[in-house]
Amino acid sequence: MTIELTLAGQEVILLNGGSDFSFTPSISLFVECETEEQIDKLWETLSFNGKVLMEFGPYPFSEKYGWLEDQYGVFWQLVLT
């Protein structure tokens, strides 16, 4: 029912909730990118066939930020640090 993995040096435990549960925007993976090249590539890859929740661009808290749901229903927030 669970799987343990390391994602970017962070230990993560995932639980199989069965077909009664789905991802929601209340849980998203937050990725801090160090370069524009990195954030641009991640945005391009993750937004393919996905849905944008907050447009990719400048915000008061970051030069580049975006929030999206990927094609598999996983939510991501990308920020340029």
C-alpha cells in the first residue's frame, strides 16, 4: 500500500488510496529552480497536456513562478529562486 522513495534528496512516502481518492490542488510539489533554463524546461515538460492554475511569469515574490496540474493529475508549483 505504500512506497518510499527519495526525490531530490527528500524522503517521500506515497500511499495507495485506491480509486476513491484523487489529487487535489491542496497538495502540490514545490520546486525551487536555480536557473531560468531549469525552470523553463520543467515548465515546458510538466505543462505538456496539463492545466495551468497560475500563469507562468513574474510575481511580486519571484521573477518566474507557475502553478499547474500535469497530465497525470499531479500539482506542481515552480519558482525561480
